[in-house]
Amino acid sequence: MPLQDITARIAKAEAAAGRPAGSVKLIAVSKVQPDERVEAVLQQGHRCFGENRVQEAAGKWPAFMERYEGIDLHLIGPLQTNKARQAMELFHAIHSVDRPKLAKTIARLAQEMGKCPDLFVQVNTGEEEQKAGVMPAEADSFIAECKALDLPVRGLMCIPPVDEEPSLHFALLAKIAERNGLSDLSMGMSDDFEKAIALGATHVRIGSAIFGERVKPQG
């Protein structure tokens, strides 16, 4: 089973890095995967999943949550402010807080709703124009702004550029987290999660290695 292969590799990487067993959370990225593939992973006892889009998750997860206890759902894609309320109702963690307007919207809704998911600030470590995330030079001040809004910022997230050595980006993210007193690092995907674990990842986001290649929606 691919899921068992991945969990075994995570355990091996934790041991190699001298980290406690179970210190890395596996987020199974279920975006654009057919329900039967997701259900197969749920039936194996896995409960932590990642989705990219609020709309897609809202159509898929409420039914699974009724049938399976203890689901831990993470939003790992960009979040529009007009979808923030829906995201906060559905997800247990949001990994893509990346601009003041979104932070202020989440803070206002958290006051109103009396609850807030765990939050990760997304850092654009490769400074890529097409990618979301706060620039590394602005990360400290943005994290401070989020903390001043009383937001539960747990850690940082990054998606390294595809054509660069990911370890450099993981090391940069870890350094920013450390100097800001943040404990969690959401980094590492199917191709590079072992490197991420060696550099301190607490959450790895793995999709195709568990589910097989993504299925494009019809039409």
C-alpha cells in the first residue's frame, strides 16, 4: 500500500534526523482526487488531509466527516478573503495566510465565531512573481502583525521553486520560524519530503505518492 510506504519512509527520515517518532504529521493531499481514492485512505485509518480549494473541499468533506471521526482537514491552497468564513468553518488549519487583508479578515471572523483554525504564514522563499506568499524580507514584520491581531500562528509554509534545490528553501523557512519563535514547518512534498524532515518539517504535504496521479475534473 502506498500509504504504508510513505509512513515507513517518514519514520525512517525522522530517525535519521534524530527526531522523535511521530513528530511529523502526514497531510494526504486529496485535491482533485476521486472520492473512492480518498475513502480508501480513510479506511486505512489515516485522518489528516489537505485540500487546495475551499469550494471543492466543501463539496467533499462534510459527508466524510459524518462517517469518519477525527478528520483533520488542512487548507494548503491560496485563500480569497470572501471565502475566509467558509474556510474557517470547515478547516482545522490554514497554511496560506500571506497578506494583511486576509489576516485582518480572519481576525475579525475569529472574534465573531469564537474560534480560529491553526494558522501558517506562507513564505514565498523563491520570490517567484506567480506564487503566493509573503517575501522573506517581509516575513518577520508580517508574522508580528498577525500576532498583534491575536491570531494563532503556529508556523510557516513554503513551496520551493521546481527548478531549485529545495533544501535551501527549507533551511531558509526554518531560520525565519526559529527567530520568530514558531514551532511548526509545513514543507516537503512527494519528491522532497525526506529532505524537509531532515531540516525540521513538522507537516509534509503528499498527494500523488499516496493517491496516484491527480485526476482532472471532466468538462
